Amino acid sequence: MDISSQGHRILTHFRSGKTLTAYEALQRFGCLRLAARVKDLKDDGYDIRSALVEIDGKRVAKYRMA
């Protein structure tokens, strides 16, 4: 599958060892659907992991490359 340019930017972010939440993805990449981009990357064979974290009293998924 072809990864979108947005997907490439997210992949580069993960490859640098950084994590990403949906809110951060919106701010940094204009990505409204981080879970969909992560699924695209997983479908292409990248090992992306998620963990639930609490931020400002809300539980959100934080993604990282394994």
C-alpha cells in the first residue's frame, strides 16, 4: 500500500523515537485520523504500539514504534 505524505511524516516522527497522541498529530501534521494512519503503517508491516495514558484527566492512546 502507498503511504500518504502525512503517513510518511508520521513514520519519520516514529522512527526518530518519538511518541504521538491524536492531539499531537493534529497539531504537528494536521492529521485528524491518527488511528487510521497508524493502521496503514501497521498494514505495511511497521510495528507500531499503543498504550493508554492519562492527560488532563482523560485517557488517550499514545503511539510509538516498537
